[in-house]
Amino acid sequence: MLQLLWLVVAIPVASATLLALFGSNLSRRVVAVLGAGSVGVAALITLLIGAVFLASPPMGNVYVQHLWTWMSSGGFTPEIAFYLDPVSLLMLLVVTFVGFLIHLYSVEYMHDDEGYARFFAYMNLFVASMITLVLANNLLLLYLGWEGVGLCSFLLIGFWYRDPQNVRAAAKAFIVTRFGDTAFAVGLLLLFTRLGTLDIQDAMHRAAMQWSTGSSIATAAAALLLGGAVAKSAQLPLQTWLPDAMAGPTPTSALIHAATMVTAGVYLIARTHVLFTLAPSIQFLVAIIGTVTMLLAAFSALAQRDMKRVLAYSTISQIGYMFLALGLGAWSAAMFHFMTHAFFKALLFLAAGVVIHAVHEQDLYRMGGLRKELRLAFWAFVIGGSALAGLPLITAGFFSKDLILWQSWAGPNGNAWFWAAGMTGALLTSLYTFRMILLAFYGPQQLHVRAKSGLAVRVSLVVLCSLSLVGGYVDTPPHFGGTPALSNFLNSVLPPLEEVHIGPITETMTVLSASTVFALGLWLAYLIFGPKRSRQPAQNLLEQLWLAGWGFDWLYDKLLVRPFQWIARKSAADPVDVPINGLAQVTVLGYRALRLTQTGQVRWYAAGLALGTAAILAIAFVAR
Amino acid sequence: MTTLFYLAGILAIVATLLAITQRHAVHALLYLIVSLLAVAVEFFVLGAPFVAALEIMIYAGAIMVLFVFVVMMLNIAEHAMEVERGSLKPRNWLGPALLALVLLGELVYCTATTRGTPSLTGVTGPKQVGEALFGNYWIGVELASLLLMAGLVGAFHLGRHRIAKEEKHHVTSTDATRTDTRSDLVHAGSGGTSHAA
Amino acid sequence: MILLDLILILVTGGIASWIAARRSAMVARWITLASLLVNLILGIGIWIAHLGRSQSNPARWFVQCNFNWIPQFGIRIHLAIDGLSLALLLLTYFLGIMAVLSSWREIRERVGFFHFNLLWVLAGITGVFLAMDVFLFYLFWELMLVPMYFLIGIWGHERRIYAATKFFLFTQLSGLLMLIAIIALAILHHQSTGIFTFDYEQLLKTALSPRAARLLMIGFLAAFLVKLPAFPFHTWLPDAHTEAPTAGSVILAGLLLKTGAYGLIRFVLPLFPGPSRELAPILMSIGVAGILYGAVLAVGQTDLKRLVAYTSVSHMGFVLLGVFAGNEIALEGAVVQMISHGISTGALFILAGLLQERMHTREIAAMGGLWETMPALSGAGMVFAMASLGLPGLGDFVGEFLVLLGAYRANVPLTVVASLGLLAATLYGLRVAQNAFQGSNPHHWKLPDMLPREWMVLGLMMVGLLWIGLYPQPILNTVRPSLAAAQQSAFTQEIVRR
Amino acid sequence: MLGLAGLLTRRNLIFTLMSIEIMLNASGLAFVGAGARWAQPDGQVMFLFILAMAAAEVSVGLAFVLLFHKRQLALDVDAASEMRG
Amino acid sequence: MSRTDFVALLPLMIVPATAVILMIAIAIRRNHKAVAVISLGGLVAAFGSLAFAASVLPRQVSAFFILDSYSFLYMAILLCAAAFVFLLAYDYLNRRQKHPEEFYLLVLLATTGAMVLVASRNFAAFFLGLELLSVALYALIAYVRAESISIEAGIKYLVLAASSSSVLLFGMALIYAESGSMELSQFTAAMIHSTGHANPFLVVTGLMLVLTGAGFKLAVVPFHLWTPDVYEGAPLPVTAFIASVSKGGMFALLLRWFHVNSGDITGVPGLVLSILAIASMLTGNLLALRQTNVKRILAYSSIAHMGYLLVALLAGGALGAPAATYYLTAYMVTILGAFGVMTALSGRQHEAMSLDSYRGLFWRRPLLAAAFTTMLFSLAGIPFTAGFLGKFYVLMAGASASRWVLLFTLIVSSTIGLFYYLRIVVVMYAQPEGAGETENPDDTRTLPVPLPATLALAALTGLVFLLGVYPILFWDTMVAVTRNLG
């Protein structure tokens, strides 16, 4: 059964190719079947594989499928091979399933778009790339997937290519992530040069053997990989592309910019956690980055007017949580939060899509009172929002976030600061989530609802709602008699965290304070943005700053973009050409000067003759 | 002897100088003939009486007369004189004079630095010259005749253009007669040279 | 003999199509196509026949032919083919066919002479890749120029004469420097052994003093670096590429530049191992400078073909970096880069040609939103732009990554700087992809999409790129023995892995 | 030397020719002198050849003078500078 | 004079004898065709006699001539060149000249002069040969009646050639005065011992003055000023003759007597020659750079080519002389071909001189244009043409003598040179821009290329390729012939 693994990649690729080549000639129905169906089949196969994997785990809990040797040169032999272990299986399941649901949703959502086939071609290609990324057994193949998803993200952000705004956003996303990719690539160079392989398991093994903890080489390697991860996962300082990426169609935002691609960085770090363990300073940096990003993004989310941008900042913030977990060594907690986040954030985006589709408006301050007419969307928002904000016990988000919060204190690297920051973040999350819901669904209705959602949309929303609710139960805190099934499952790959700090902050207290913070946020939101408040966006300086995402864009524009454009513009005429043309000028000058000697006068010529004679005689004199 | 040599030398130089500074062509030619005569004296002093005689006869005689003939024939217009006057101003002279001086200096320097002056003794008379000419140098004589032939044919051809051009305006005479006279001329010329050879 | 045939087929094909064009332009096209196809098939035949052999058989050359020519100086017509030559020859004929197909409609005037020149350029290139006599090599090296000069000068665009002349002068001057070096090498060989020879394998054994070797190498380098082109000798390239007709650009970028790299691998490394090692850091720096310079300038261009031309500078910088990094990985990477760059840049030039044919402009500013009217063409453009910026899975990535991997061993800081080239590549890649195809369509272009013939051309090239990108192993296997031979003499003691 | 100077300054074609004669004469003088030094007839023979050459030269030269005069109605050599550059 | 002497002199006698016969023939009846046939026949006979006389080589005839394989080879080359000039001239004269017969006579005489130069052994022969060549050329240059520029060119050539001759003579006199010998081998001696006390300074001075005279004939900078004007003014066949035969003869003499077999030329003469060579290469090419008159371009390029030849001369050694010979041969063939094409294109009144008259030539007269392109490429030194192999041999010679400065100048200047050759080529392949509107009877595009010229051009083009592709035929001979020089 496991041998079918390659099909999970191949089917979406095939479908994408077909759609790209012949898409314009196919009917919408066929396109839909191909586009969504291929991912569906992939999901089914994944399910099968997952079942087999769980039922009869292969040796060492690992299954490797070698397809062919990609290239072989001087001891460098990366393969096209897939590596299936609990972590990748988890990822695979989430990607294919959430992916399928979103495809299903898109069948309806994108139905009237002229680029229907193109959309599904991109989406399928994305799924294939993402799966490649997840399943890659070596870093080079992972890099292939990594760039592949980047490409698809670029293509999908710029899907509505007629609007220059979208095109710019796409370019921005691609370029900013490419910064990280370059660092990642250099990291690969370093790893191969020092370790002699890019096979992930071998490399990790050798690194653990050869490098001592804290050695500079390990630090450098980890830092370079972190660079890649930061860019892809939109963490500080390369987070700026994600809010703009919302220019793409909403299903894209749901799939790529919330559920899957942006968490590739998290996955990368988890995969190469050995390196990060060897480089504690970098690991600590991961935690810091996560924390700071989480807080800054949360503040920004608080000030956004565009519904999708709120969700985008929320995504950045939530990935900040995952980074925090990674930085603390709570690998499985990060993966757990990744999973739940995929569910509820996809749900939120899809629901937002329904709203946007219905009212053709993204500005929260222009919406309001939509809960009556968009009942399903409203409930989806409530459920997803609750999961996001961590409504205790009944939502998935609660469990995963709680795990991170607890480990931010209890883990070996944890301390009160991280815990406090996490709590603050949770408060902010609750606040901006309910601000969004309140602004959109309560208060006076300003907009007319033009479209109702169909079956495909409903199905996917409902399934995601239920997943957002029950997804958390795969890993419940053992302190309260739960079973951390997921953590145990992942433990063969990702070492569990020891709980060392059992001090004033107990898990009970964490849970209680998290619940309190949730409630506090809800209350504050009701106070500030409730239906009875005036619905004017605040104009103060701080909020302006938040709205602009802390001015990172402005800074980069001044610091990098403009100087580069200036250089490119100035040098466009190729300065190297100047001396060369100068040389040509000199020869022409020589021509002009010599031409003057050809006066046409015979007396002058005779003089020349005499002059020449005199000259060579003079030379003869001197040289004697 | 030596005195005569230098005297003649100075005379030649002065005469040449005058020759090239004269405005009127005939005057210049006269000065030139003086100069040539002076050179002939030089030759004589150098022990080459045969050459000296030839110098007087052919150079001063024949060639210069040819010049005079042409000058007379053309009767150079006054306007040309005006042009020449301009070119005789010191400004125009300066450069060439300087150049000539430099070259002269170089040559004088190199002759002065080499040992000895030409011996003024020993006469190489016509007999020796003749022997050399028709002994070792007979081929040279033949070549010289060819040279003269080339000169003649060339001069003739160039001259003919003029005639041909003029003829256009005149009554056309038969081509044959003209060709005949001219080829006679050529024939005579070449015959003459061959004869000399 | 088959090697001589390869050249002769092209030469006679050229003459035939020139003559045939008096009757019908179509016939001329078909003759050209047919002779290229025959050569391609012959090449593939050689490949298949020696596929298994390349690994085990110690004999270096697959096929040889060797005739006396100018015995006084030991000049022989010595042609030989090994893996490296073969790979590049296959690329030559493949791109040649693409070039013919892509100019099927573009060239309407003087069709016969056009194809004559086209085939003769290719004949020259074939000769360059096959010649094993240095003198002969130089002859072919120059033979490439003249028809290329005509291609640019007659069928080029607005400033064609300036471009063609510049191209010719640059390459000629540098070529003459190489000729002097060749002659000096032969003379040194003569002085030490008493035998006049220009034979490659004989000259390999010449004992040279370090000083002489360095000077001679500079002579060779002059020619190859100009042709490559390496920064700062590249300025002929943007002009020539921009002004040339599509087929000319394809051949220039795809093949002519490769002859420079080929020369470096075939001649500079084995003939001058010592100085190659000595000068490697400088040459690698030049390569890196080229990568960045080309990329930055590409971003600033407004003319589509010019932009692509500068990306060539950037890409060939990788090749230079790889050749002198001094290890197998980098060298093989450089070869893969040569081949895939040939295809990807060739394709971009074909695209630019198609656009120009339709729009009569190359200004990027005049384009925009072309996706709306030509989705297929734009899609293809997107693919090739992505290949050009080094997207994994497509050919260029394999080359670039291998080069960087090898170069990293040799020189870490340079490599890190070079990998910034990947970043810069994004900028120009996106400039092509977005400013031309995406965005609004302000000029309201209504243009026909790709024709089946154009589809076939670009499709084949895409397949080629994907093949190299995902399974470059056959190429690597083919070229490995030749590269190893070049390598061993130059960098005998490979830098020890740290 | 003076011949050279004359050549350089005078614009009249006849003077030019005369200057050339002077120069040739000077060379002849040098040859005769050299021959005298070695007491050989060769120098004189050479002079004879020079003489012959001068004659040929002058004949062609004067033919040119006539032609030129016909055309230009003057003998200004500087006028003969149609071709230049 | 012995019989063998007579045999050995046969070639040198046949040519002037033909001239005399011609003169008689002209006297009897003017017939262009007959005259042309007789002259060609004379050349062929002379050529045949070369083969016949080759059996008695080497031989010195009196103090004048040294007849060996070297001089015979050059004579053969010169004779061929003259024959080509005849072939090219025939139609040209037919078209433009009423009285073309003396042309052949003069050319034959000039050829004799050049052959004398090649074979000369002492000053007298040198001088007489030179003068024979010059005097015949004076008239030839001004041969075409109607052209004022022809006359102008003739006057210029006459004045300057005569002046340079007198300088040359003075130089000879100085050498003679110092050494007491009229032998040309004085040059060689002077070259070898140009420094030190063994060589009195007077000889070096004399040598320099001789160099002036020779340099004038070769048109080496700074004695080059006449070249463009004379080239432009002279009728095309004459220009071809000057470029090939006249320069060839002079250079053969220089090569024989200035060549030093034991190695390269050093000391003062070496220095001076190097400077002349460098100056010629650069000046010639620079001057031609933006010229628009094709004849002048070729004139300037000839200056540069003489510079290249000097490089080979300077290189000396075993390779220098054959390289120079090869280059000279290649150059002569090429330049004859180039002027030949121009001749074929020249109409009744106007020569095809301006660059504009070549516009789009390729599309009108593909074969002629192709031939011209070949010639230009050969001049530029593009492979597979004679010029390339010539340049290759020169580079070989220069490199084995380690004359790097000269070689680099050669390379740089020939790159500059390439520019203007390409300009002509570009023009030929450019679109004919509506120039066809002004149809006139003199229009060159309608002019048929007659048979003799066609033959000549075909042969020359063939030779250019043969020399460029299969040099063995010639090279061995050249090596053998030049082995015992210097």
C-alpha cells in the first residue's frame, strides 16, 4: 500500500499539466473534476497510506520510496525519493485533506472566473509541490518543493493579473521569500560541504556525530536554514509579504497563506531540529523571533480594516506561536498547533471568502449585521474564531495553544517572559478575533447580500468547522487525564520535551489564565467594538503604525528597494561600455588627426618625405 | 686644387640658392646652369674629366635647353608670378629652411665624424669609364636604354593627349597619318637609344 | 569520417539551400531543417553507440579522424569527439532546429542566404567542438564569426551594423590574441622537442615555464572570456543579442557563448594547469562579478532582448565560476549550466522574437497584460522566465546549484556572494514575467496566440529543460570522462574536504 | 639640400622639376666623389646612369608640365590637390 | 657572355624584347587585341623561359644580377601579376581609352624594372630597375587622358619618386664612399654589424637614406603620403599594378638584402625598421578607418600591409623570409583581385570608387560581390583565405623571433583594420536603397563582366582560397628558395 506514495505527488502533477496544456479547451465541469478530483484522490490515497502506516508501522516507523537518482556528481547524489514518517504523514494528511476541502470549495467559489482551469492548474501544482516538500528525503528535493510552492504562491497571488496591485504583491511575495531561499540555498551548500550529504536523516545523524553543541559551524548552518524558514513563514524580519499576499483569490489565501505553505518554515525547523539543538543560540533566536512576531502581528491585526488582512496578520501571529514552540524545543507542540491552525484558519478564510463573495467588500467598517443573512458564514466565523482565540475545552485551538503556553514555561528553555508574552498574545488574539466578528456580523447592516453559497462551499465549511472543534482531541494534556496521542505518535521523530520548570506557574494555572485571557479579550472586544459603539476606525498614531504593519514596508522601501532601483536604472546603459566606446572614439580621433596630414599638396608630401628621413636619421643618431 | 674645389663648391651653392629664389623662370634656369657648370668644375677637380664634360654638354646643354624651351613655350603668366611672390616670404621659407638645415646638419655631422676626406688625386679618365661602362656595366647600359625608352614613350603618350584633345576642335585628319608620324617618332627615339647602347 | 561528414553536411546543406531558395523559399527551409535533422540523428547515433562505453572504456575519444594538412607545421585535420563535444553538439543541432523553426516566418527576405549563413555558423560551431588541432580550432573559431556577422548585419534590427561590427571586432581581437598564444605554444613545443605540431594531445605534453604558461594562458583566456562573455568583456553581447534576428540570438546565446566555455574546459584547464590553479581565484571573482553585474543590469533594461542578453552575462558567470572552482561537481555543474542555459535563454529569445513579430517592438514598457490575449505564449514565457531565475526542477537550477556546491568548497565568501545572484535573478525573472505578460493591457493588444509550429518549438524546449532539471544524469554521465580528464591535469589535488 | 628646400617652397611646377634636378645632381656629385676616393670608375658610371635617368625624368616631367598647363593655365602645384584626406 | 649566362638572362630579356616588338607592332598597325595578345604571349614566354632557365641556377651574371631560385620565384610571381593586370586592363581600356596600346608597352617595361630589382646585385642595377619601374609608372598613372586627378597623381608621383630616388642615390653614394663597393651585400653586412666599430657610421646613414628610397616605393610610414592620392588618381589597372608588381619587386629586393638569416634584425636598422613597421601598421589602418573612397581605403590598407610585411622581415630567421614571401604573394593575389573587381565594376566614365557605388552590390551582382568579399576578408585575415595564412606565417615568424611588441601592434591594428573592411562588406550587403531610380548609361549594374576579367577574377579568387587552404603547394618552395638568403 505504501508503494502508492508516489501517486500522491504524481496525480496532482498530472492534473496540473493537463489543465495547463488543455485547460482552455475543457468544460468547467471537467476542469472541476480534474482539479478537485485529483486532490481528492490524493487525499484518499493518503488516508489509505496513513491507515496502513498506523495499522502496521514499517520498520523504524519510516518508509522510504526511492524513485530515481536526481543527479550524481562528485559524491553529491541527491535522490528523488520520498520519506514517510509520522511527522511527514501528519503534514501529508493535513495538506491533502485541507487541500481537498479548499479545492472543493473553489469548485464553486471560482466558478465564474475566466481563469478557472488556470486556477486549478496552479492549485494542483501547489499541492504537488507542497507534498514534495513534505515528503522529500533530502534537502535538495525539499528545496525543490520549497521553491515550487513559492512559485505557485506567486502565481496565485497574481492570479488576477490585470490589477497591477496584485502583480506587485505577487512579486513582493516572491522576492521577499527568495531572500530566505538564498540563505537556505547557502545553508545547503554549507551542509553538503561539511557533511557530505543532503539526505536529511544522514545529515542530521552526521551533524549530531561530528559537530559539538554550540559550535560555530552548527550555528551558521542553523542560522541559514532559519533564514529560509523565516521568509517562508513570514516571520520577522521578512513578514511583510504575507498581508499583501491576500491579493490572491480567497481559497488561495486559505490553502497557501494560512494552512500549508507558510508553515513550511515550521516544518523545516522541525525536520532539522537536530541542527537547532546543536545551535542553542539560534534556537533561542527562533523563540525570540516567534514571540516578537506574534506580538507585533497581533497588534497589527488589531488595527486592520481589511478582513483578509486581519486574518493574514493573525496567521503571522499564530506562526509566531509555532516558532516560539520550536525555539523552546517543543517540536510536537509546534506541529500540533500547525495542524489545528490549518483547520481553523482555513475555515476562517473560507468563511471570509463567503462573506466577500456575498457582499463584494473586504472592509470591516463597511460591513456589519451580516449574521442574519450569512448564517453559515457567521457560525463558521464563530467556531473558527473561537478556535483561534482558544475557547477552552471545546475548540482545537485551545489545546494546541495551551500546550505551547505550558511548555513555554515548563520546557528547559522556557521562562516566565515567554509565558507572559504568550499570554499577552492570547489576549490580543481573542481581542482582534472578536473585533473582526463583531464588526462584520453585528451592528447595522450596511451592505446588500448578493450571493448565497452552494453545496460545495457548505460541505467544506461544515467539515472544517467540525475539524476545528474536534481536531484538538488528538492530543489532550496528560495533566488533566488526557492522552497526548499525537505527541506520542511524533515522539519517534521529534523528541519530547522534558518538563523541568515546575514552579509557580503550573499547567492548571496556565489553562485557567488562558481561559481568562480569552474571556477578557472577548469582553474588551465587546466593549470597544460592540454593536453599540460608534463604528469609526481609530485614527491615532499608534493604530496608524499598526495598520501599516509597524512600518516595515516603508523601511525596506527606503533601505533596499529604492537604492537598488536607482542602481539598476543608473547602470542600465552599461558603464563598462563607456571606456570601450571611448577607445573607439580615440581611434576615430587618431583617424581625424592623421587625415590632416593628407593635404593633397605635393610640397607637403615632399616635406613629409624629408621629415621622415630626418626622423629616421635622428633615431639612428640617438640609438647609436 | 683644394682651393678650386671649395671655390667651385661655394659657387655652386650660391648659384643654386639664387636659382631657387629667382622669381622668373628663365633667370632661375640661368643660375642653375651656372651652378651646373660649377659642379662640372668639381667633377674635374675630383678627377673625372669625362663626366665633367658630360655634365656641361648634356645637363647644362641639353636638359636645361629643354627647360628653357618649355618655359618659353608656356610663357608663364603674370598671375603665377604673383602667387610665387607670396611663397617667397620669409614665413614660408622658415620651415623648409629649418628642415633643410637639420638634414644638412645631420649629414655634415656624419661625414665629419668619419675619417678622411676624399682624396683629390688620381684621374679616372674617359677610357677607364668607357671600359667599365661596356665591361662590367653593359647590362646597366641596356637598362638605361630601356629607361630612356620608357621615358620617351611616356612623354609621348602624355603629350599625345594634348594633341588629341586639340585635334578634336580642329579638322579631323586621318587617323592613320597621325599614327604614322607618331610611331615614326617613337621608332626614331627607340632606335636612338638602342644605338646608344 | 563521420565527424567530417557532420561538418560537410552543414556546409553543403547551406550551399544547397542558398541555391534552392532561388526557386522556393520553402524548399530552402526544408533543406536546412533536413540537414540539421540528419546531423542530430547522427549525433544521437554516436551517443547511443557509445552510451555504455563512456564509463568503462579507457579510450577517450568515441570517434576520431585525422588527416595531414600542413605538414611543415604539423597542422592536421584532426577531429575527435568525446562526451563533452557530443553533448554540446547535440545541443547545437537541437537549438539549430529550433532556430530554423522559429525563423520560419520571421525571415522572408533573402531566405537562401540566411539559411546558408545559419548552417555555416553551425558548421563552424561543430568544427570548434570537434577540432583537436589547435590551429584547426582557431580556424573554426573564426569561421563561426563571419556568417554570424552576416546574420546580425543583414537581418538584424535597427542598430544591426553597429552591433555586428562590435561583435566582430571584439571577438576578432581576442581571437588574434589567442592565435598568438597558439603559435607561441607551438613554437615552445618546437623548441623543446624539435617537432612542429599543433595537435592538442601533443601540446598537452609541452613543458612550459610558469611565466610562459601564464602568458599563454592569458592569450587563450582573452578569446574565451570575451566569447563567454565574462565581465568586463561582455559589452558586445547585449548589442549583438538585441540586434540579431531571432535565430541569430538563439545561436549566439545558445551556442556561441558555449564555445567560450568549451574552450576554457578543453584548452585552458588541461594546457595550463599551473596557472589555472593560480589564477582561479581571480577568474572566479570575475565570474561572480559577472553574475551580479549581469543580473543588476538586466533589471534595469527596458528592451526585452537586451534584458535577456544581460541574464546571459549573469548565467555565464556561473559557468566561469564553475570551471575554475576546481572540482568535479562545479565543473559538471558548469556543463549542465551551459546546456540548460542554451535552451532556456534560447527559448526566451524565441519568445522575444515571437513578440516582436507580433507587436513590432521589444520595449517592455509597450507590453503588459499580454496574458489576456496570448495565454499560451505568456504561459510559456512564464516557464522560461522561471527557468532563467533558477527554479528547481528546471535545467538552470541543476547547473547553478552544482556550480555553487563545487565553488563553495573552493571559496566560501565568493560563493555566498554568487548566490546573491539567485536573488537578483528573481528580480529580472519577474521583470520579464510580470511586466510583459501580467498587469493590465494598457495598449489594448489583440494578438494571435502561438501557432502549432511555435508550440512545438517551445514545447520541446520546455521538455528539454524539465528533463535536465529532473534527470540530468545522462548528460553528467556523458560528459564526466572528458571533464575528469580536463580536471585531473588542472586540479590534481582536490581541495580536501573540511 | 637646397634642391629639397626649393622643392618644398616653390609652387611652380618647373621650379619643382629644377629642384629635383639639383638633388639628382648632388647625388651624382656624391657618387663621383666617392668613386674618386677609391679611384674607381664606378662612381662615374653611376653618374652616367643618373644622367640618363634625369633625362627621362625631365622628359616625362615636362610633358606633365605641358599637360598641366593646358588644364590649369598655371603651374601652381598646390592647385593639384583635388585628392586629399 | 657565355651561353649559360644568356639562358639565365632569358626571362629578363624576353619581357623588354616583347616591349620592343610591341612598339614595332604599334608602329605598323594599332590593334588592341593583337597588342594584348602579344604582351600576354611575351609574359607567358618569359614565364616559360623561367622554367627553362631554372636548370642553370644559381648564377651570377656580371656584377649586375644574381639569378637564383629566389629571384626566379619572384619573377614568376611578378610575371603572373602583370598577366593578371593585362587581363583586367583589357576591357577597362577598351571601355575608356582610345589608344590603349602603349599601356602594355609601359607595363612590360615597368615589369622589367621590377624583375631587375628582384635580381639586382649592385647599386646600379637597383637604381636602374627602380627608375625603369618609376618612369614607366609616371606615364601609366596619368594614362587616362580625361581625368585631371590622373594628371595630378602623375605629377605627385613623379615629383616624390624623383626626390626619393635622389635621396636613395645619396644614400648609396655614402655607402659606396665608405666601403668602396657597389655590392648590395653591403646592406646585409650593415644589417648584421650595425653596431660596434666594425661598421662606420656613414654606412648606417647611407642605409637610412636607402631605406627612405625603398620605403617610399613600399609606401611605409612616414613615406606613405603619396599613396592614397596616386592610388585614387591612377587608372584601376595601374593602381593594381602599383600595389602588386611595384611593391612586390621592391620588397623582394629588401627581403633579399635586409634579411638576416641567423636571426632577427637588431641594432639601429632593427630599431628603425620596427618603428617604421609599427607606424605603418597603425597609421595605415587608422587612416582608412572612415574613408569613403574604396580606392583610398585600399591604399591606406596597403600601407598597413607593408607594415605587416616588415614584421616578417624583421623576424628574420628561418621563418621570416618564407613568411614574408608567402604574405606578399597572398597580398598581391588579393589586392589584384580586389582591384580587379573594382575594374569590372567601373563604367565608361567613372571608376567604382565611392563606397556608395557598392551599396547593395551583393543583391545585384552576387558573384562579383562574393569575390570582393573574399578579397576583403583575405585582406582582413579571415581564415580560409590567403590573407589569413599569410598573417599566420608572419605571426609564426614573429613569435619565433619573440618580437612581441610588433605582434601586438599587428593584432591591434589589424583589428582596427577589420573595421573598415567590414564597412565595405556591410555596404555591399545592405539593402539597395532606391539608388536604382537614376538609370544612366554608365550604370555599373548593367555592365557585363567580360571574359578575360572573369577568367582573371575566377583564377584570383581560386588562388586566394588555395593559398588559404592548401599552403603546402607554395610553402615548401618558399622555404627552399629563401634558405640561402642573407
